[in-house]
Amino acid sequence: MLADKKLLTLLFLCNLAAVVLLLTTEAEESTPLSDWNQLDQLLLTTIQDFRQPPERVQIRTIDAHENLERKIITVDIAEGYPQTEFHRTVLQQVQQYRGGTYGLVSFPDQMLTIYILFENTVVRTIRFREWEQQ
């Protein structure tokens, strides 16, 4: 009986702490994108911030469906390029605008493809491929 009271008291205190945390924690503010060009500029700036020269970046547009054109950005990278760190940076940036990402690694070349999503729709794709020096 005494153990039951202690357990109920502990449960009550944990719930009270959870409520206090929920009420006192401020939610991160996010803003919607003004347009898709803003997203393109953000992604290209991030690519440049990771020291990729413009000549190693190709952009093509495909029709995803009648209301959406999807841009595919291909980046030629050297061995040792921090693909995971780049993905993390892109994720942090698009989350500010209520977006998200997911990545897939292809094998055996171990190159990353990053899909950028808004409202559960893939709107941009960044593909890394091995840079062949000439």
C-alpha cells in the first residue's frame, strides 16, 4: 500500500514536470519560403560554402507532375568530401522554412543523394557523384 502511494506520487511529479516543461519551452519559429527561387539560392549558397566551385555543379529541371517542376542538382565531389555534414547543414537550413530532407547512399560508390521535401513532396534533389579529374 505504501509502495503504491509512492509510485502514484512519483508518477504525479513526473507528469507535473512534463507539463511545466511544455508550458515554458518556446517553440522554434519557422517561416514559409517566399518562393522556390529562395530555396534554390539557399542550396547553391550552401554548396559554395562547402567549397564546391560552380563548374562542378549542374542543374537540370524535370516535370514531376502538372503543377511541379523538380530541380536536380548534381555536384561532382572529390574523395573525402563531407557528404554527411553537408546533409546535416541542408537539413538545418530547410527546417527553418518548414521543410525536411532524407538521404540515400548508393553502393558500392557510397555517394549520397539528398531529397528536399516540403509538405511531403520532394521539390529538389542533390546528387553527389565522384569527380573525375582530368
